Amino acid sequence: MGAKLSYNWMTEAGMKRDEKLVPMPAEGRRRSGRVQEDRIIDPYKHIQKLPEPSFCRQCGAVYHAGRWQWSPQPSGAHDVLCQACHRINDKYPAGVVTLTGSSAAANSVELTRIARHQEASEKQDHPLNRIINIEENADGIVINTTDIHLPVRIGKAIHRAFRGKLDEHFDEAGYFVRVNWHRDD
Ligand SMILES: [Zn+2]
């Protein structure tokens, strides 16, 4: 941990594969009328349905009744690593929010606070939707997340508070979203 995230490896290395990862879904697969969360498959999601109950040995989230939730660890729960912790360990974000412009620099504390607040709220019901880290560099603020929903939520909240220009770019085949917010005063 502590190493700077670089996105070059995402294009250079492509999707990392090991026995825990599901191959990327073929184009057009699973487009039928499922809820949004199921429309795009996270390649980090376990191939087989997890046994129930399971718990993540790293974050303590519990998989029960078909979903991840925060609850006390049930006795006899299976010891697993959730896909959010897997991505955190691999430094492999599913979403990236980039905040640029003079307003980003001038309001970094408030923008970071908004992002953390949205994460806290999202995470209550969706334990696997989290911020991996927030970096500030010369270009602006970069927020890396474990999922593709939190970046959109953060982008919208920042846009509501600060206006500016907001763009979202989904890469469905790769389970990846890039949200860019920009404002110059
Ligand atoms: Zn976990």
C-alpha cells in the first residue's frame, strides 16, 4: 500500500486474471431488464454464487440473503475476500472521479468532504461501494472507487453544490466508469 496509483497498467496489462476472476462478459450479454446494479458485471465478482452466510475476512461485510450487508458475523460463516477488498488490495479501481480547475484547487477540503459523505451514505446499504483513496496532485483531485455507482453519486453531489461541468464515461465491457468534474472561476 501507499504506492501511487497509476492507470497505465489498466491498458497495458488489460484485465488481470486469476482463478478468482470472471472473464469479461461478452458484448451484449445480460442486457435484459435487470436492475441497474446487475446490468454490468464486475469481473471481480465471484464466479460461483457465494455460500451463505459468508463474511469478508478483511472488512467484515457479511454476505447473506443474496446480498452484502453490515451485520454481526454469523456463526459458521464462510471466510472469503469481498470484491471491494480484492480491488483495494490490487489497487484496481472500478471508478475514477477527477476534479479539475481552479475551483477544485480552491475547494479541495469541501470537495473531499462531499465525496466522503457520499461514500458513507452509499456504503450503509452497499458495503462494497467504497472509496479506495483520494489523491491530490498538480492537475487536481482524483478519487478512486471500488465500484461504478459511487463515482456517479459523488459527481452529482459535487455538481449540485458547485455547478461546473460534469461528464460521465461508462465502459460497459470493462466494468469501469470515469467521472470528470471541472470548474474554473
Ligand atoms: Zn471486504
